Amino acid sequence: MEERLSRLETIVEYHEKMISEMQDHIKTTNDEMGSIKTEIVSLRTDLQNLKDDMEKSAARRTWIATTIVAIASIIANILIALLRP
């Protein structure tokens, strides 16, 4: 009976050790997940900022192109007016 109790105690100790190790691994995994989530939020912010910058840049290019076309049109109209007899 004593021997059986001793074996059971050994088994229980082993399982307690395994549970403790699993808890440590779970904690480590949760910490790593927290870090990953933080990085994902940072990446999303960076991507949104990049998107905003690209949209602003596209709007500026459109404005510049429109301005150039308008100036060219004005110059063309002036030249046409000057070339008329």
C-alpha cells in the first residue's frame, strides 16, 4: 500500500510539474501575442499614414496637372487672339 501511495505521489508530482510548465508556456505565449498585437496595431497605423500620404500626393499631382492645363489653355487663347488679323 505504501509503495502504491509513493507511486501515486510521484505521478501527481510529475503532473503538477507538467501543469506548471504548461502555465509558464501559456504565459509566455500570451506575452508574445500581446507583443504581436502591438506590432500589428503599429503596422496598421503606418499603413494608414502611408495611404493618407499617397492620397494627398495624388491630389497634389491632380491639382498641378489641372493648373498646367489651365495655364496652357490661357496661353493658347492669348496666342490665338494675337494671331487673329
